Amino acid sequence: MSEKETLGMTEQVKETKELSPAEKAKKKKAKYAFAKVVVALCVVLCVVLTVFELGVTYRTIKAIDVDGTKYSVAEYNWLYTNSVYEVYNNLYKTYGEMAAYFFNPQGNLSEQVYDSETGETWAEYIKTYTDNTFVEMTKLYDEGKSVGYELDEEYLETIETEWDSMEAVAKSYGYTVNDYAEMNYGRGVNEKVFKEMYERYYYAFTYAENFAENEEVSADDIDAYYGENAERFDSVSYKTYFASGTAAEGEDVKAAMEEAKAKAEAVLAGTEEAEFTEANYSVKASVSGTYADWLFDEARVAGDKELFETESGYYVVEFVEANDLHYNTVDVRHILVAPEDTSNETAWQEALEAAEEYEAEWKELGGSEENFAEVAAKYSVDSSAANGGLYENVFKGQMVTEFEDWCFDPARKAGDSEIIKTQFGYHIMYFSGVAEEYYSYVVDNAIRGERLNAHIDEIIEGVEVSELFGNRFVGKHYA
């Protein structure tokens, strides 16, 4: 023991010796009283932590305040999870299975970089995305209520179906449905939170759809809008070949570029064969700036080719056609049967056999479109399953090549059905029929969407958002 500590103890002893018996008793009583308070606090803290672990507190503690409407940690967790699904599905629509290279929703989002320049993680991005969704959802919900909008009964039925499906899966794994809900949506999410948040979400965004649908858009509006925004809608189909000029380690950079140029020039002249990559129905914004202006020049005719230099090599670009917007979209249903492993032939064979079984089941039920919708809802792994496998107003460039080739076959007629294969699996197809003209459909939707966005911007302007104490606990199920 140090000299300083010894002196300290000595002083305490001196102080004690100087106390009267009454003072000693009083001090001893105060000491025990303090000990009781500490013990009581520990007991309370233990109870709180236990409740916290059980998830009850997550349904009580508030995480965010949107203009006076407060949401709990559990409610935030539900929407956070929904945001993860939305963001990934949007990426998947564009990149297919490659989406997982940008964003893995099964991994730790805090360890995945969203923006390499700023260092922003996917966890941070999803949180911002969720906050913005909370704002829009809250204000749309409030406005819908104020004008007496009513949610269609089918959405409430969908919520019940979703919960029943989750309960069935939970039981198959030996979990209670509430435990399983917490595992998938985050701490505190139970049946009440799940259904109430789903209903609020559906209410807000179907009200938004209703607002857009009730906007009056005339044929003159469509023509005028297209005239001002043609680049957003006009598309081309083309082919590209790329000769890389990247030098291997130890090789001369200039020589590598010269070799790439010679290769590209030979391909351009047709003296050397090469495999071109096809790009169909591409709008200007989605085309490389290196050759976008050339492709969209009105002087282009089928078969035109040109050479384009980049820092890493040379492109040979072949113009195929400028696509006509004046064609009819189609309505189609499908049942997607995906192999468990797309690199395994046995898995593909099993998927085909399953597809054939589902097709047979549909025909045994009667073979009608209604029967097809039943089987799609039961088996399809595609998001359209909730709507009986239906995709309405499918346009060229929206789906993968094999899917579209089947849909837009000139001989296609209502009631046609077939099993086709794409990179995603086997699709049991059902052709519902020809739908709206693409030109009118796509421009009309753009106008309605723009008006809706302007309205949302108006109702959320000046909205105050505050992070509350519980905000620190949200999204932990993705950490």
C-alpha cells in the first residue's frame, strides 16, 4: 500500500474516533440506507434489461418523431427491414443476381460500403432511406385520413396472408411466429406491430397511387410532355465490342493501346470476327456518354458502325435501330421456379421437373387464368406471386430477353402458355392479352408521377423530424 493511501486511511480513522456514539449510529444508518437504494436500483435495472431483452421495451421506447407522430423502435425496425427489401429489389430489377455484388442484404450492412468516395455504409444509406419513407408515409397517411380515403379490403387480406405465411414457416422451423418475426424484422416486432405498420404503409402509398390516378391527363398533355422530354422515352437497340488496352504488369501501356486499336479497327472493317454484346431498348441516359450522341443522331441507319476511344481501350459500336414507341404493351402471368444453385445442372433439372408438376396441377384445376393465378400465388418465387403472377403493361426492354421474346411474339394470343428458361430459372408463362399502347402508357405515367412527386414535396415541406432515445437501437438485426 502506498504512503498516500496509508495516510488517507489514517485520516479516516482519526475522523471516526472523533465521532460521538450518536453520530456513529446516524452515519451507519445512512450508509445502510444508501446500500438499500443501490440494491433497489440494481433490481430495477435488471428488470428493465430483462424486459428490454424480451422486446417489450422496443415497442414502448420511441425512435423517431415525424411532425408530432412518434414511432417506436419496433415500428422503426419493421420499416427499416422493409427498406432493405425495397432497395435490394430495385437493384435486382436492374442487375439481376449481380445485385448481390453491390449489396448483400443478408450480411452486416455496417461493413458494406455504399459510397466509396464518402465512406457511407449501406447501414447509413438504409437509415436515411427509412427516415425519408417515414416522412412521406406519415404525411400521406394524415392527408388520406383527412379526405376520407379508405384502404381496399384486399390489402388487409394480403397482410393477413403474409402473417399466416410467416407463421407457417416459423412452425416448420420450430419457432413461435412472434420470435420468427423478431428474427426477420428486428427486436420488438410482433403480430400487432407487423399488421399495424403494414396497414399504415399500404394506406399511405395506395392513397398516393389513388391521387395520381385521379389526375386528369389528356392526349394533348401527353404529346406536349413528350415533345419537351423526348430523350427520356426514345430508345435505341445497338451492339458493342470492346478491345481492352489495359497493359499487364510489366508490359508497355502505349503498346497495349495500339494493339487494342488495331484489333478494334479490324473488327470495324469486318476483317476479323468478334462477339458483340447486345443492348436493346436503351434510353439515352442509360447509354455510355462515349457514344450516346452518335447513337441518338437522327442520321443513324441500321448497320452503321463507328470506333470510339476510351482511356482503357476501344469500342466498336453498331447501330441496330431506333425503337418505335407506338406498339402495344402486354399483360402476362408467370410462375417462376428457380433452381437452388444456378451453377448446378441437377438443380436446374429439379427446377424443370417442379415447373412441369405445377403446370400439370394448373391444368388439373381447370386450366383457366384464374386457376393459373392460384397456382402462381402458391408456388412462384417471384414478387408478382402476391398478385397471381401478373405483370401488367409489360413493355419492351423491361424483362430479360427470353421472357420478352415470348411475350412479343407476333403470333402470341390470349390463353397461350409455355415453359421457358431464363437466367433466373424456369417460367411457366400465361399470356393474358394485349394491353395499352406503350407511348400513351409511359408518357401518361410520367406525367402522373411528376405531379404526385410535386404534391408529396409540397406536403412534406417544413416537416420536423427528430431522432429520439430509441433511435440508437434500430437496425441492429442487420449488424
